[in-house]
Amino acid sequence: MTDKQILLIYDKECPACHFYCQVVRIRQNVGELVLIDAREHPEVLKEITAQGLDIDQGMVLKMAGQLYYGTDAIHLLALLSGRSGVFNRLNYWLFSSKKVAALLYPILRSCRNVLLKILGKTKINNLKQDGNDRF
């Protein structure tokens, strides 16, 4: 990882998360956004797990050695994002306010969990909680 790289760790098996991560853009002068599939990189999950963060309930943004989780991650991404394209303008408009992000993120996460349950996806379960294998 270089100083200019910003890591976005998420569950690539989630269609909603994958779509979001594919279309979100950050400004070039901020750095390079590197997408990390949490299922494919257990070494990256070690730090997240050590912090007690449940990757099944929120994406993680790592920037300048700091971890941002869930609401904080999507809020920071909105602040770092470019304003080109409809999606990125909408992302900025919705999540640049910490209060709005805190309100919307749990709703979107709940919808995501329902979608993953319908699709029969398994959880990553990085915190190794008993009986926590399915959505």
C-alpha cells in the first residue's frame, strides 16, 4: 500500500455493495481508491477483526492508517468523491451530511441484508460468532 492508496474493503458477493464500489469515484488529487474483496483477502481482514468491526454489517475504508466503518466510511467516501456523473453527485448529496448518512446507512444495510438473505448468501463472519453464517 502506498501513501496515496485508499482501501475500500467490502463483500464483493453482495450485488449492491459491488455496484456501489464499481461506480463510486474519488477525486484524483485525493489518491487512488483500491477495491478489496474481503472474501479474497483474509490478511486485510485481520486488522478489521482486531478492531472488532463486523465486515458483514459495514464496509471499511482505510485511509492514512485509519479505519472508517459503515456510516463513517460512506460519509468520508462522499466527501472524497468526484462530482462527475449522476451517481457520484447523488452519493455526495446524500452522504456528505454526517446526520443524513447516519440515518440512511442503517436503512440501506437492512435492505442489503434482506437481499443477501433472498439470494442465500453466506456471511464472511470475520468475528467468528456462533450461528452467524447466513443472512
